[in-house]
Amino acid sequence: MTPTAASSLVLVPADPAEARINHFNGIRLTMALAVIWSHSFALYLGSEEREPVSLLFAGFHNAGSLAVRVFFIVSGFLIAQSWHASRSPGDYFAKRARRIYPGFIAATALCSLVVVPLYATAGFGLVTPHAVLDWAWRAITLDGRIPGADAFAANPNPAVNGALWSIKFEAWCYIGLAVLGLLGLLRRPWMVLAAMLGAIAGKGLLDIVGKQPGGGLVEAVFGWPYAWLSLAPCFLGGVLVWFCGALVPRSAWLLTLLLGALVASAQFGEGSRIAFDILFPFAITYAVFYVAYSRIELPDAARFGDFSYGVYLYGFPIQQMLKASVHLPFAAYVVTCLALSLLAGVASWNLVEKWFVGKPKPRALRERAPAPGMQPA
């Protein structure tokens, strides 16, 4: 389907049929692979300082942290759509649980009960009833911290799966959006914008005073509070575009200006951090939807299944095992990690995930969804 002239002038087409033709699947898979790329620097070289995106943004973000925030932007948009399209709150939460839990449970089981024993000195003696109960509790609570004994003690970073930390944040975003919806606040886009600006301002104030609060019960339940002030604006940015994307002009000049200003604001060290953080969610959100609704014809990245979640779940332990087992030049290590992570994503989808969420329908056959900003009757 060719976008109409009117739809090509706005960031998100107002017509539901046109809005369903997008590149979100490709964006998510690309971002999952970007996380693997970025982690390769940390897990092989010990630091992501030399990673190209980190150099571009003067260390404020690397490709991995940028990719995670893109995930939250896309999620904000799609989860807002899911909320409005769901028959009830129960239907909404059932869909969210089916999407996030099966893959996470399988990944943490493999990491805790297979990967760690294979590489730890104590071996499979670590698989005790207590260890199984510990894994079950962490799986239920979406706690991505996996006790690794000394499995990867010789690697530059000893973590077993350092990518899982964001899953709990994602789940709380699902819950938070439902709370806003039940309170009727999702019918007021200005409330979403106010919350977004409040989080940005809160991070700025904490950076000024040099505080990064966390720890205790709050962090154990909800995740690191300071991280929320960076992730929440991205998720809310996606939600805001769901409401207002059809009102925002699509402009290559505006995209260039926003991204140029963002890169420029990173070039003056910590003194420009606040300006960078203010620009970041707006510039990256605009860029994500500019690409998502590009008129370039590309194959659907989920034509054979949505592999992005599995790539994200398994990439880190694959990288750790490869680093601990085989000595490869850095370039070969990166390519091998990317290839194996993609294969793991394919396996995760076909063996676990698709049995709970179903195979994505072709874009032309997807269920009709409300247009951005429209409330179902």
C-alpha cells in the first residue's frame, strides 16, 4: 500500500490501515543486535568507551543503552495501542504476560540451571532444590540477577546475563500504563507530557546535586529509581506519539536539526549533560517514528517470527560463554556473537514464545487497530 500524500506529511499516519504498515519489527531486531554489538566491547575489551555510538555521544550513551531506550519508545507506542485495543484490563494483562514471561522463564532457567553449572567450578552440584526455588522466585518476579558463582570470573565482566535488568522496568511500564488508563489519565495527552517532563526535570536536578538514589526495598521491587528517570521519558514519549503522532509534521530538516543538536550537546562534557538529557527523548523518539513510517519498502523482519526478544535474552550469556571458551580476534568474536544470538532468537521464538503469542500475521492481514489518538467506542 502506498501512503497518501497527506499521510507522508505527518510523523504517524492517521489512517489505521496505513499506520499498520511500519518497520517496528525491523527496528526491534536491529536494536537487539545493537545490544549484542555494544556488549561485545564491554565483554571482550572490558569497556564500551571505544564503541562508535559511545564516541559519538561522548560516553553519555553507547549503542546498547541507546537500543534499550529505543525499545522503551517503541513499547510505549505499541503498549498504548494494546491497551486501547484490549477488551478489558484482564485481556490486556494476559497478552502482556504471554509475551514477556515464557521467554524470560526459559532464558533464566537455562542460565541458572545449565550455563552456570557448565562454567562454574562446583559444576552441576550447584543445581540444588534451593537453587531451583531461587530461580523460580526470580523468574516470577522478573529479577534478572543470576547467581553465577565463579562461572565467568576470568572474563572482564563476571555477570551471567547482564541484559535482563531492563525486563522488570518494561513490566512495570505495562502496569503503570494500565493504572493511568484505569484512572482515565490516558485520555489527557497533556498528563503524559507532564509526566515525561517531570521525569526529565527530576533527573536533571539529581545530576546537579550529584545524587543517584537507589537501594533498599524500592529498588528491589521497582528497579533502580535513578534509571527510571531516564527510561520513563522514552516510554512516555512513545505513548505521547500514540496520541499526537498524526499531528506532528514529518520533516527531514526537523530530524536533522534534532539529531544534530543532540550530538552537539554531547560534545561539551558533563557540563552539557542536562541539555543532552532534555533533548534525548524528543530527538530519539522523533527519529524512531520517522524511520518506522519511512516509505522505503523493506521486508517484514518478523515474517518468519519475532526473534528480537530471544536475541536480547540470550545474547549476553552467549557472549560470556564464547569469551570463556574460545580465543577469537575481536572482529571474529563480534560476528560470531551476532550470528549465534540471532540463532538463539530463532530457537527461542520457535521453541517457546510463539506457542504463547502466536505467529505474527502478515502486515496486510493484521487485525484492524484504532488509529493513533483515537479512543475506541
